[in-house]
Amino acid sequence: MNMKMEPYRKTLFSLLTISVIMFSVGLNELNAQYSIKWMNVGNFHSCYSTGMALREGEPYRNAAGQWPSIDYHSGSICNQGFWMGATNFTDQDGRFFEYKVSHLGPRAGGAIQNFPVTHTIKSKFNPEITVDGKKSFEKYAFIDEVDATMKADREMTVVNNNVLGVTTTQTISAFSQEGHDNYHIIEFVFTNTGNVDADEDIELPNNDLTGVIPFFIHRYAMHEASSWVRGGGSTWGKFTMNDAVGDGHEDYDVDFRAQYSWAGLNPDNTNFNSLGGPLMFGHWATQGYDTTGRLAAAQMIGRVFLHSPGTPGGADDPAQPFTMGVMGSDDPNLADDEFNETLMSIQYNTYMTSGRLYPHHADDIEPEGNFDTPTNAPNVYDGVYDEGGWSIIEGYGPYDLPAGESINIIVAEAVDGLSMKAKYDLGKLYRATGATTPDDAALLEYNGHSMTKNQWVLTSKDSLFRAFEAAKANYESGYNIPEAPYPPATFDVVSGTDKISLTWTAMSGGPSRSGWEIYRAKSHFHFPLKEEGHDGLGHILLAELGAGETSYDDVSANRGVNYYYHIVAVGNASDNDGSVHTPPGALKSNMFWTQTYLPAGLKRSAGASMADIRVVPNPFHLGSEADVRWPDKKDKLGFLDIPGQCTIKIYTQLGELINTIVHTDGSGDEYWDHTTSSRQVIASGLYIAHITDDETGDTAERKFVIVR
């Protein structure tokens, strides 16, 4: 595969997935179909399936678990599994199983074992964002209901039935307040309804279940883009480290139970230590431009258990989850045959009821706890080698579940670590100790502290634990956290000939607003990005405006450059009491409510004459200095002073048509990214542009040279 095409392939695949979700009908009748929708609120974005787990490749490789969500390919969830076991089970056809397991994932499975019923999203806000009249979004989320009174900022509900006759209702709640936007709270209600398929008929009425175990598998692979630089299977979780707290095996200085993971050592990567995912060289997965040493994977991901009862309807039980530990990601017993009684017995008795394993995976890898100076590969645990590494498992119960009764389990999944700025700054310091082979023992001075790169990376544990504590406090408060002022109801960005105009409408309700802040990113909306006079940070504060303002003209933009914006509402410090792990001071609405993902830029007026048309730069040389190419993209050619309505056909010197561009925005500018109509990157050579004024019929031709 052409690696340069990979980002485009993923974008196309995402759009196709969205199309399937939006336009498919009858998903409940198609047992193998599971809709997948994004929870794209705050700094942590993830997606959820009506199967209750994301199988390998759903919706595409390592898409879920994105943090920071603005970062390029920052997903950390490789795949998941959702199994449910029971003992002494008789199915609707009279077949008896001593052990019966319903499977979904982590790879295949689930097609005739889990049956989707509903998948809906309710949101407190649903701002409309446009750029040049087009709706702008990165991850589309169709909102079924807007409810300004809800406590969470967005809530997703998923319902399915399985072959055991258990109906699972999963409710995911996300928050955008800055102290609480790094986690999702997930509530599961498992009800013995006796419904074993997607219709409303009850196949197993009054059927009491015994030995019920809801069981989850989480294969984490931290920060997909950086995992390709770390190499050696990191992108599949081969070198992921897993640990646990609160399971009773040690004395922990925390009041919660949790399991969590981070990017461990790839010992085959000998030029630099792979902890933290330092971006030491360019790669398609990092868009090729980021070679700063940025510690892209300096974060940890995990789940904290907020409510897990010992009996249906009971109080939280410190002994639950009953099973906490790991299993091999390539374990042969991950198969999904629901009629293989030997397999299901092994799954139930060896994994689902394995208890709280000790030593923990991370402690087994590094018995002395030397996580900052690791020497061992994380894909060997308890003497067993697994090529794919090790996945976290959690199992609840076993429960006896009479007909009609329910089990209510609540967890929070969180990601947190070094800030985006700290990742960038520390990565630069690390790379400065050796551009190809940096000094891992070097002390990096930053913000008044002196630590090695690995020690800085491992402070992510403190950040993750704070996110766990925030989620726990939010849940225990009844979701009564201090509110930020509401984002705008609309935000419109319009490209002009001498300015880029921003307008918005305020949303009614919510805490008082003291003003607005407008931010701008140059060239890409991803972080980090280089901008003249602004070292490393993608978004700069462009303007601070009064609470009554509804428009702003950006007259500082440069022609030929793409820009991306967001606006936040700024509150008053007096409206924030700092409770429930909320940072003190004035709160702001979250950037992701209004972030634009389509480019805006200055445009020339339409050309006055066909004779004025220019192709810039010409010749184009990929190896030339950036100051003689367009500053925002390396593969970019400009057709300038063209008619406002025209068609540009691009031919090879042999007369082969390779692309057609229809220019309709009325400006004198159009840009091309050196690709054919089938999105293949062109080769070096002489090319001819044939331009037709669609209003007058006048034509012009321009020759240009590409040197790659």
C-alpha cells in the first residue's frame, strides 16, 4: 500500500462508516451489523458499538480512545471484547450447556450471539458550525434529542440482547467542563429479560440464570501515530504495560479500584528509548512533519470501577470486579464458538473466573518497579510469550440472576497525561541530547523540576489517577459539577478577499459570560504545528472580545494559507465554587464545540483576464526551501487570477487527463495537491492545465513542471 495514501484511505473509510450508520435501515434485523457512533465531546473522544465492544478494525485501526482528541491519530484502543457467561444453561431449543458464553470480539464473533436493539444520542448542546457555508465536523454524531436540562453534556444509550436472554443497556455520559473532559462514565444494566434475539418476543420466559459473569477485554495500544515510530508491533499493543490498584494485593494510596495501561518498552528500538513515544523521525502516521521528539504517547489509559455490586441490586462491593488481570492478546482461546462446550468451559473457568491476578503484569515485567529504566519486553508475562502482547480483563460476579432482575455496573474510562505543550517542550529537550541517539539518563529541566525523559513520562500516572478521582467525585455528586458558560449556538467562518469573517450567535441559558476568546491554527487543526513567531502550539489566542460581541474579522491572515478556528465563552470566577475536582477560576466552554475542520483562507478577486492566469510555484520542486513553496502544505500548487467560475483540467504532456477541478466560489484562487482524480500522487514531469471560463467559454493553457 502507498503509505502516503493511508490517511486518505482512513478518511474515506470513516466517511463510508458514517454513511452506513446514517442511511442503513433495518439494522436490528441484520444480526451481523453493529452501528458505531462517536462520543466526541471534550478532550477524550471514543466510539461505541451496539455490540457493546469494538472488534478489531472497528471503525478503523485504533480509532477509539483518542486523547488529546485534536492530536493526529491519537487513538489508544486496539480492540475490545464483551463476553457473558452462565452455568447450567438450557437454550430456547432445549440444548443444555454446563457453561455457556456469549461472545462479541475482540476480533470477530457476535454475529448470532448479540443483537442490537437501539443506539441513540442525547445532547445538552448541538452547535452548528460552518466554514464557507459548509457544515464542519471531524467525527459526525447524529443527535436524536437536545435536552438543555440534562446534567451530562452528551449521553449515548446502547441496547442489545444476547443468546443468554440478557438485555444489556449501556449509557455513556461525557462532560466538556475542563476538569472533567478526560473520561467517559459508562453504566451497564444487565437485565434477565429472556429475549435472545432482536425482536420483541421472549424466548426464555421465567428463566433464572446462574453463574452470570459480564466479562470485558481491553487491548490498549497507546497513541496510534507514535506507535508506528516506536515500531515492532506497538500499534497492536505488543509492548503495552498493564497495572492495577485497589485489588487488595498491596497497600495503595488511593481509594478506588482500577486497571490501566501505558506504552511500554520496545527493546528492539535501540536508537532511542520508546517510552512516551518520542517522534524522532518522520512517518506517514505522523503526517511526516513531526520529528521534534514530541512525547506523543506520554499518557495512560484505564478504567476505574465506580459501582460493582456483589449481588443484583446490591451496594458497591470492594471484591468486585471478581476478575482483574490480563490475558494474551493472541490467546487461541479467544475464539467465539458458542457451541464448543470445551472452549466455553476453558473461557469460563480459566479466564472469566481467574480472580485478581498477582503479580500484576507490569510488576511481573519489572519486579523491582524500575519502570523508568525498563529492560524487559512487556509481551512476556508469567513466563508466557504472546506475540500480540497482553490485554486487560475484568469480570464481575458470578451472579445468580432471576428472571426480571438486573445487575447495575458503573465504570469510567479515562485517558490523561502530560499536557500537549509539555509533550512538545520536553520532547525537544530530549531530542537535543542526541538527534539520532538521545541520552536517556539526561535530566530535563522543565517548570522547576528536573527528571529524565522516562520519569517525566511516568508522571502520566498521577494525571490519570486525578482523572479517576474526578470521575468518581462526579458520579458521587450526582453529576453536579460546576458548569462552564454555554458555547455559541452557531459559529460561521467565511473566507473573503481581504479578511476572514467570523460570526456567531450566543446560546441562551447557563452561567453568566464575561467574554469570548477566539483561537486560530495555521495550516492544520492538529497539534503540534509550526507557526512563525509561535513555537509549537497549534492554536494561538487571536482575540479577546466582550460578552456582547457577535462578530470578528481576522485581517492578520496571510494569503495562500489555510486557517482553522474555534471560539470559547469565558465565564466569571464567581460562578465556579471549585467543587468536585474543578479547577478554580473562570471556566470556559470547551473548544470542541466550535472547532472548525474545514479550511478557511484569503481569496483573490476573480481574475480580470485569461492572460493573467498564473501557476505558482512553477517549476515546483519538492526539495526546495519552504519559503519558495506554499507554507501550509508541501504538496500544493496554486492557480491564481482565474475566473470566478471555471473548470481546470490537468493533463500529462502526453495528453492524458489526470484530474478535473471545478472552481465555483467566485474567487481568483484554486489549489491542487498533486493528486489524480483517483487520489494517487503524481510523478515528476511536465503538465498542462487547460482552464475554461464557465461563464464566457474563454480558454487558456498553462504548462508547469513538477519535480518530486
